[in-house]
Amino acid sequence: MPARPHHTQPPAPPADELQRRVTELLDHLPAGVIAHGPDGRILSANRLACSLLGADEAQLRALAADGEAWRLLRDDGSAMLPVEYPVNRVLASGAALDSLVVGLPAHGGGEPRWMIANAYPEFDGAGTLRRVIVCFTDCSALKCAERALHKSDGRLRLAMQGSTDASWDWDLATDEVYYSERWWEMLGHDPATVNADKDSWRRMMHPEDAPGIAGFIGSLVEGPRESYSVEFRLRHRDGHDVPVLSRGVVVRDAAGRALRIAGTNTDLTERKLADQRIHELAYFDPLTGLPNRRHLAEQLAESLARCAHGGGHGALLFIDLDNFKLLNDTLGHAVGDQLLHQVAQRLRETLRGLPHPQAHLARLGGDEFVVVLESLGPHPDGAVASARGAADALLATLARPFQLGPHSARSTPSIGITLFDQDSAGIEALLMQADLAMYRAKADGRNAARFFEPGMQSQAERRATLEAALRAGLERREFVLFCQPQFDGAGRLLGAEALVRWQRPDGTLGMPGDFIGLAEDTGLIVPLGLQVLEQACAILVRWACIPALAGVKLAVNVSVQQLREPRFLESVAACLAASGADPALLQLEITESVFADDLAVTGERMHALRSLGLEFALDDFGTGYSSLAYLKRLPLSTLKIDRAFIHDMDSDVHGGAIVEAIIALAKKLKLKVVAEGVETAAQRDLLNVCGCDALQGYLLGRPAALDEFERRFAGRTQVDR
């Protein structure tokens, strides 16, 4: 039998060949490999190690593992101590080192290169450490990614800390819900003490919102949407509800199946409050809290729609406070605001007590209020009676005095009423009708209620036409002064009263009764009074050049509104200065209605005017306020007895006694007396007997245009007897 072949092992390669193969293998490794001796010096380095360290093997062999040869960095970028170098740690401990991140500063500056280093010791048969092998791979890209992720995470964390939004996450697969700290803080809870579960948010949902949100989530999960936005309310720890806006995304797999829902909750409390405030500013009066004109228009539109649908009648009551501007100007706007607030309260209380469940109250502005009454029945007579009853109740409640701080004041209303039904005109027409009826109530003496009548419309149109003409007349300075003389008992000319007339473009001459009332209602009395004052000063300058008229005083009527005007003192002073008129010859006539104002304020203004050198006369004495306190406190120089008392002297024994008493009172107070309306010789003679200082009336001289007055009296100063 042939002998079996004898298999033998190939001979081992020589040592230098083995070393060559190991070196070749190390040079192809995707990692740097360095062998250190027991003293830390480099014994060998593969090709990649030389490339990463920027030196050839010969240069590396000359380097020791100390701080002079290397400048390694820790993971956080700070300088690493030599004892922390991987090789030194292994030499010191004899233990291997895994995955240490080490930074190599770049030559010439720039970003460092980062390595993941592993080091392990090699021992000989006697257990003596012979070498330390350090392997490292470049992880600079990973380090950059880590730093970018860290920055992004930091920015996100800062953004979430600075945001009022609360994040949350719901894993639909595991049914786990994550609530952020802000989520709990928004609801008043301490996140560290909350024992939350996946159903916590459901238990905190407002009961009224829960069904709708459950349906919304069901459709969100089943549908194709990838984002959502929904509002609901969650219960706060202290019991109130927090309105939240939840916005987020739905994460789906490739098949479109919902995997998780994540998003943020935003607390809408401030926005809801702001929305409510905007609504209140748009629809409610900030002073009284009542609906404003805009809100009223919407309510009235709804009332008219209900009338059109169901028939029946309603009523609109337009309420305007009498003399409110007087109170506002004399006591100040703060007191006026107090009055409006109290008026609103009384109106609310009164309407609540009326048998009209559908009664709407609003403030139009200023001192104007509106009441809308619905469901007053199918018959006009019944609606009129119901509206009249409501108006009477409102008149009664506002008739009581108001306590405004230290002041007690009365402010009666004038009320205009118009009815409406399914055939009524629009909102603006109803407001205009009620406004016209209100002005009728004022014209009839105020503190009254009047129903709208068709004739009021034409009257209002005439009034509007007259007002436009009055404004144009003021611009064209169509108002001129007539003068009515005043004489002493001997018939000598002492003074004159300036009486305004309207010289219309058509040649007609308008009397004060035709336009003064309208001027006062519209506030045009102030510019009109200024024109009168300017003309009066010019007349005094003109008379100063006429010897017979040089000492004659001229009296000018001043309205309540003029005296209230804050700049009236400046206007009078400016007229005197501009004209050069002697203020001692200018007399301002006021009526007792002035003393309805605050007496202290009125007195202060009158004293300031008196300091300019002019005088004050009290016109129509005895027909107004009965208090005589102002005769002592105010700078008056003259009393004018009203013509009604002079007229009664001929037929009423008491009339003569009243005139005699007024003159005696004036003498005691060192006041001069002028009797106006003297029309008979008997009146003149009796007044002279009583010691009246001056007489004025048709018996002695009618009002005359300036030229005529001067022609009549320039050459003589005594009236024919």
C-alpha cells in the first residue's frame, strides 16, 4: 500500500516579515494607533495617527506624554492636565480606558479636531507593563452635530421658559401622556407634587366642553389632518376656568395611521379679557356701564324686527337732563360725571320696577339717555298709557335731589316719547322724533314728558333753517345795537341800554325774541354776546367825542352762558383794551338766573370783572330767585325793577308798595335803582316820589338805531316833559 502523504506546517515567516505585515495592517486601519513605552514616549505610530497629529513617525518618537509636547482638550473644550492624558492614566492605573473624548487644538487656530480615544496596557510574562497602546478615531463631525443639537436644545429650552405656552405629548400607541411643567403651572399646580396620569387632562376639562373635544379628537385621529387648533376650558386649582388654545400636529405612519398627537396650550385669559374690554368699549359707555349708541341701534333694530314679526307696539323715550351744562360748568366735570353715574343707577332701578320685562336703557352721550320699551300691547291707546306711566316714573325718580359730594343738586329731565310698531320708520327716524318731542318738553317748561306729533317735524325744520341763518348772520356781522335812553327824575339823560337787533339781508329787522332763545340753546349766544360787547365799546369811544354823550353810561345784557364762559373775563378785557373805551361807563346787566350757579364761583368771576372798572346791574329784579343773599355778597351797583311791577302800579295798590319796598331796600344797600317799562305819566310821577334814580320806558324814549339816538340826544341831555 502506498504510504500516506505526510502533511507538515509551512515554515513561520521571519520576524522582520511579520513586523512588516503588522505595520501594513496598522497603516490600513481607519483609526490612529500609537504605542507608548513605559516612560510615556511614543515608540511607533501608524499612518493615520501621523496624519491626524500632523507629524511623521520620527517626529512623534521624540515627544513625551507631557504638557510641553501636547495641548489636549477635555470634552467641554477646557485644557486637559497631563495626568489626564489617556496614556498617562493607563500608566498610572494599569487599567484600560474606554471612549474618552479628547480634543486636539488646530495648528494656526481654527476649530479643534476631536477624537474618541481607547487605551490599554501590555504586560510581559513577569507582569511588568511594557507598552500602552492608544487607539483614536476622528469624531469631529459627531462633535459638531452634538454641539449644534445642544445649542438647538438650549434655544428650545429658553424659548419654552420664556413662553407662556405649555407643551404636551400623547403617544397613541402606548396611551401615555406627557405634561410639561408649564402645563401644570398654567393651572395653578406644583409640577413636583402632581400625581398625573393619562386621563388627568380629561378630568380637568370643563363639562360643557368635554363632549365636543372628545368628538374633535376622534375625527382628528381618524381623519387625514396633520395639524389642529382648538379652544376649550380647563379647571384651575382655585376653581376658575382657564380658556386655552391648543395647537399642534398629528404624527402618522406611512399608512396614515395616527401615532401621536403633540402640541402646546396657550392661556387665553388675557386675550379673552382684552376681547371683552374691546367689546365693552365698542358697545358700552365707560362712565355709566350702560349700552352706548351703537349697542342701542342694534337693540332697537331687534325690537323693530320683533314688532314686524309679532305685531304690537313699543315706545322710545329720549331723556335729556335740564340745565346739565350749567351744573357741569359751575361745579366741574368730575361732579357732572357723578351726576350722570347716579342718574344711570336711578334709571336702572326704576326700569326694573316697571311692568315691562323688555326695557332697554342706553346712554347716547353727554346727558342724553334712551329707554326702549317693548311689548306694550296691540292697541295704540294702551301703548300710550304704558309709555306715559314709564315716563312719569322716570320723572319722579329724577326729581329727587342728588348728593354730589358736598353739593346737593337737582337735575330734572325733559322726556320725548315716540311709539313704534311694525310699520314704523327706521332707527334714526325714531330717535329724531323722540328728540323733537324732548325739545317740546323743554319749551313747555322742562321737567316734563311729551309725545311726538307730526307737526314737530316742520317746526324742527324751521328751527334748523333759522339756526343756519343765525350762524351765517354772525359770520356776516348782521347784528346791530339799538339804544334805549335812561333819565333821572329831572329828565336828564343818564345812560342807555344796548338792545340787539338782527338786520336780515332781506331788509327785515329781527327782534331779540326771534333769535335769542335759539342762540342760547345752540351756544351761539357766546359769539353773539362778544359782537355786542365789541360794538358797545366802540359806541362809548364814539360818544366820548360828543360832549352831550361823553358821560353817558351804556348797559349791555350778559347771558348766563357768557358769564360761565372761562374766557369771558379775557374777552371783556381785550374789548376794552382794543377799543380804548372807559370801563367806568360800561355796565353789564345780568338776570337773577345767574344765581342758579354756584354763588361762590359766580361772585369770584363778577369781582374779577369789576376789577376792570366796569359796573354790574341786576335786571328784572324780583322775578327770579327769592334769596337776597347775593345783594350783599356780589359787586352790584344797580337794581332794575321789572316792568311787571311798574305796570301793576296803575291798577294794584300792592304793586306800588312792592316798588316802594324795592327802592327802599336798594337805598339801604347803597344801590341805584332803574325802573324799566315806564309807559304812563302816573308811573313816572310815583317813581319820582319814591326816589327812583333812573327811568326807562316808552314814555321817555323807544329803542333807536345808533345814528337816530345820537341825532336826538347829541344836542341836549334832557327829555321833554
